Amino acid sequence: MKIFRIQTQDGVFYACDDNGAYRVITLDLDTGDISETKDVYAPEDVSLLAPSRPTKIVAVGLNYKAHGQEMNEKLPDEPLIFIKPSSAVLKPFGTIVKPAMSSRVDYEAELGVVIKKTCSQIKAADASDYILGYTCLNDVTARDLQSKDGQWTRAKGFDTFCPFGPYIETDYDWQSKRVTAELNGKIVQDSDTRQMIFSVEALIAFISNVMTLNPGDVIATGTPAGIGPMQKGDTIRISVEGLGVLENAVG
């Protein structure tokens, strides 16, 4: 099932696709249980929001070998994780705002994983029980500040620096999926999740043994090679095979 989060004149709801329209659903993020309602909205009456409301986004650095090489970084022996705040979340078609204190803001195409129930100190073999679904994600980064600071909180944490969506797909096998970024119509990143160093299951197990993951939290699983800068007026499109297209303008 494709799970959307929509804004309508009547409020904010979770919804599923209903022949191009949006049928409201009830979603229990503690269990992942979903039930459909009778309420349906036409596309013209809906604005898409980010498909979950995470308490945090846990992102993974250097999880593709080729990206580590382009960054001239030694590949990690265990997952390299950092936090993007919930205030960084941006909806599909929203505008990524370049901060005045940065001269270079980059796109990073990633597979996102959405957690469905409280997850703490689990094993990789049990990770699938805690996954609601998967989504496209752009780990926007102020590259100059990342280099300047030597740690990543400021560079990764600006408002609008975590677009994800347009939906969460609950029925999905993450393995062997194409990951691309398209800047102004030109493909600038093009890889495959087979190139990931640490699997989704290994990441969830590792992170959950560091911190509790809450329902709706998102794991950004790392970006492949091909990162680069965005300018005001650009359009960036992130695509993960089978998960639609996440499109945002840069302003």
C-alpha cells in the first residue's frame, strides 16, 4: 500500500491511493495497522505533506563505497550515523531554502526507511517487524559548513534540509533498486542499493542499540556517488525505483 499524508480543507489525514484519488485511512503507528474509511478526496483538493511525522531522522554517512571514494574518506567499519532534526522535514514540492551562511548546498539521493513501532535493542533478523515502509529522501547538505565544522549537525540540520516522500510504500523489497538524482532534467546520481555497505536490517539493529526509534522515525540509508551543488531556481528530483519521485525547488 502507498501511504500518503494529505492536507485538505477538512484537516490533515493519512490516505491511500484510490484510482488517482486519495482515500482517508486510519493508521496506528504503534502497530502499523491500517483501515480504510469512506472519505475520498480528489487530487485538486489535496496538498501532499511529508508522509510521516518523525521525532528524528537518523542518517547514515558513507554507506556507498563510491561515495566514500569521492569524499576521500575511509570507509567505516560500522555504520556512521548522525541526526537530522524533525524541523528539517520538507514536504514534496516544497522549496529547499539555501541558508545565507552557506555558499554550497548539495543534493543527496537516498532510500528512506520509516519505522512503525517503538524499536529498541533489536537484532537484524527481527528488523522487518519494525518497518512501516520505504520512501525517497534527499539528505540536503551545506557542504562548505560540513567541511568547516568537522561535524555535521549544522550542515545537515537547517530547516527544509530533509525532503522525503511522496509516499511510504509498505509492500517493498529494498534490495537491488535503482537510486537517482535528477537536477534540472539531468541525471547526476545513478546507482543501486546493491552498492550499500550496510543493509537496511543491519542499520536498524545498529541504531536501535544506540537509541530508541519511535513510530514515524525515518532512517536515511546513505547516498551514492555523484553529489553536487544546487542553486536558487533549480529543481531536484530524487527517485528510488518503485517509490515514485520526490521533487523540490531550490530557493
